[in-house]
Amino acid sequence: PLQNDSVVAGGGAIEMELSKYLRDYSRTIPGKQQLLIGAYAKALEIIPRQLCDNAGFDATNILNKLRAKHAQVGPRGWP
């Protein structure tokens, strides 16, 4: 069981935010570039996924929660 569910800066936060930004950007451009940028965005999520796996957490569940949190928060971490 999770003993402390507080959020700590770092731990893949930058990679998740970059991934979100690149996914959003990729939806605005056509062609193969869209696929390439989307693939790069997905690759950035490997870092937080690996950190979750190494800590023994359910990476899929936590990444879904992280994506939701990053979608709620505006630029510079402000709602």
C-alpha cells in the first residue's frame, strides 16, 4: 500500500509535461511529422513509467493519473 501519496517535483514531471505539449502540437500538423512528434511524445513517457516500475507501483494507473493532472494544470503549473 502507498504510504505517502504526496506529489514530488521531478520524478518524470518535466517529461510528462513535454509529452503533453508535443501531443497537443502534433494534432495541429498534418502528415508524417504528426506521427513522428507523437512517437517522440510517447517515448518521453518511458522515464516516468520506468520510475513507477522501479518503485513497484502500477505504472499504467499512475501515468493515467499524471496525464489527467497535467491536463488540468495550465502553463507554469497554474490552474
